[in-house]
Amino acid sequence: METTTLQTTKKPMTALEIHSSSEVGRLRRLMIHSPDGGLGKIIPIKAQEWLFEDIVHLDTMRRKEYDYYVKILLYFLDPEKIAGRIAEIDDPRNNRNFYKPTHPDYFNSDKVIDPQRLLIDILDDRDLRNRIVASVCAHERISYTTQEALYKLNSAQLATTLISGILPNKKIIFAPIPNYIFTRDIGITVNDHIILTKFAKEARSRENILTRYILFNHPYFANNRDKIIEITENEDYFLLEEDEQKNKRVSVEGGDVMTVAPNHLLIGVSERTTLHAVNKVIKALFERNVVEKISVIKIPPRRAYMHIDTTFTQVKRNVWVIFAPFSRGGKDITQQDIIPALGENFPSPYDLEILQFRKGNLTSPRRYEYLEDLLDEISQLDLKSRKPTEFIYSGDNVFPHASREQWTDSCNVLALKEGVVIGYDRNDKTADAFRKKGFDVIHAADLLDRFEKGLTTPEEVEDTLILLPSAELSRARGGSHCISMPLWRDAIV
């Protein structure tokens, strides 16, 4: 159980700049959540219910994988917190205190932000504390006596319990929310607006509760509170008949939403994001004049794909990494496999449907046959690329590696700046595909060593795939794109 005795003199907190208008502009601020004690409480019989493929070894995930992610982020976004200190920070005698939001030695950056740290801040307000505890306890159906015990915890202890489900005495009082590490799903920054999502699975609903309290009450978001868009069911949803409720069900997760340009949003219809929710997002953004066009990408509702960002993400203005079977070539090959003698047109398991809606013209959407056509248009027209658009394919488009490596998030990369992305080290063939396109490929530990020795700087790193250790992280079914919620990127247009 991590330390929960935070004793610090708090500095006044002011509103932060929040704005993101692309997927590849220089990243300046984001939200991440380090793996907490709840992940170590997953048992095999509950793993899939809690949306994990397998149980994970928490200490390995933290020390040998996720901590490298945090160090890379700090070096690029807030180097004063870490430069020249890695040996000290990772000294075993320090027990990872640098990484713990509840410890006085926590790095406490306003550029690499953990929602657990923000939750601690707002729990210091007694009125908010009472409301948050009441909301969570009602949702989790907690007994009155247990609720009373929660009120007696200090802010750090209470934040830890609300997230992990574990009391300071190590008693488990409700289920963990292990998917909180996937902060991409809790909200999306669209220019200066934030879309607050609604999860498809009950296992993640407590994340919605905590995130709403944080975004509407923490001083960091004071300038954006009137620009927070909540996506929920209609108020009369409970009156609808059961069949109609299925059609009107609302769930939208951040992995299905990408702000690719100031004027353009992509949104997926998937296993986790419903068609009705997409309609609500389109109407809300157009009514507020946030973007001019929204492209809807309907992918097969399969666990293997889950969100659109598991099938493609952007590397730089003119470069994308994409799931090979969803590509033009993959789709054509799959269609050729249909057996005409059966007399039926069986749909391909990789079929996509892509429609683009423009503000003021919702009745005549533009249709795209191939994903590459849409992505090429984004690169050339929206982002003003002066170079031809290029595509890097999962597994280097080699069977069976395309599907194997997509499963372990080869297509799910986070851009730190244009052309510099973080991916997982286990996707060897995809790394080879990056090399063929002229990218350097380097392990996170080696890059950090070069930073510490003064051999290079984040500003000097260009066209590079940074490989993150991922044996345990990949069991959770989400890559570096999933474990990040960008709040501020430099404009590239």
C-alpha cells in the first residue's frame, strides 16, 4: 500500500492554459495516472469484467515500464523536475516516492498531471469532500458506517481509497478502477473545449464521477469550465421502452475521438462508442462552433479493435501508423477472398464506413471508401503538408504480425512533438517499418541515458520512435496514446 501521509505547504493554484488543435503539435501539458494499488488486486475471474486481458504484476508494470514513460514525459514537458536526477530518483532506498501523488517527494508538475493529485486538492474543500464521498458511496452501494469511516480519512488517504477501493488498513471496500491509467478515455481536448465522456462499461463508471468533480472544481480548469461538454443520455431516457433505450444508449470514450486539426474532429463508432452518442457530439460541437467538420469512422465492434486509436494514430503531419487490414491494400485483399459461388456478399471483417459531416450541412455527408483517403486529406488540406502522405503499417504488413502487433498496440502511439512518438518495445515488425521510413528507433532507457549524459536534448530529437518496455502494460490493452490525455499542444497550423 502506497504512503498516504501527504504533508506539504501548498502553493496557490491558478488556471492553466488548455488548448489542443492537433494530434502532433508539440505536447506541453497532459493528464496521466500512474498504476495504483487497485491494479494489484485484480483476480483472474474478474479480469475481463474489469476490462483487462490478464492479471498484471504491479511492481514490474510500475518500476520497469510505466516509470520510464513518466521520465520521458517529464524530460520533454517539464525537464526541471528530472534533468540530472534520475539516479537519485530511482535509488531503491527512495521507494519510488518521486512517482507517488500522495508523497511529499512527488514530482508534482503542472505539465504532467495526475488526476489523483488533483483529487487530493479538491478534497481539502469540506463541502466538496462530502459531496464526492456521498456520490461515490451511493454509486457503489456502500454501507452507512463505511461511508462515515471515509469522512475521517485525510485528503490523500481518501483520494487513494476512492480510486483503488482500498482503505489505509488494506481492507477492500469496493472494486478498483484499474482502467484509470487510460486517461485518454476520460476526456478529450478539442481546441479550447473539453468533451467529458461516458463509459460503455460499468467497471469504469466511477472514473466518470471523479473526473467530473475534478474538471468542474479544480482551479486548473477555471478558465474552461463553461467550455466543458458533457455527453450523457437524454433526461427522459428512463421513460423509453427497452428496445428504444438500446437505440438511444449513449457511450463515448476518448480513444474514439481525435482532434486532428483546428477545424476537424474524428470520432469512431465502435465497441465502446455508440451511434447515438456520436450524434450528440456532432450537434454539441457544431452548435458551439468548435470545429467545422467531423468525420465519423465506423469500425467493427470487436474487442481486438475497441477504439479507433487502436487501429491508427498520427506520427507527424504527413505520416500515420495504421492497422494493415484496414488499409486500402488490406481491404482489397480481403474482398478478393469472398467466395462468389455461395451467392451471397459476405461482409469483410475489416469493413469500415466513413462519413464526413460539415457544419450547416448534416444531410449530405461525404463518403470515403478508404481510410487512407481521409488521412491523406487531413495531412494535405487541413495540416498543409508540403510532403506526400506516408503510411506505416502494423507488423510491417507481414502476416501474421499485422494483427499480432495491432493487438499489442503497435498502432497506438503518442506524439511528443511532430515526428517523435512513444510506442511499445514488443512490436518488432512495426519498429522495422518505422526504420524503413527513415525513423530512428531507440529504447526509452537508452534515450534517458543520453539525456542525462548531455549527449542530446529533447529539442534535438527528431523523427524517432521511442520504445517503452511493455510486457505488463500490454496486458491491459492500451498503448501510449491510451495512457495520455493531452491538455495543451502547440498549434501546427
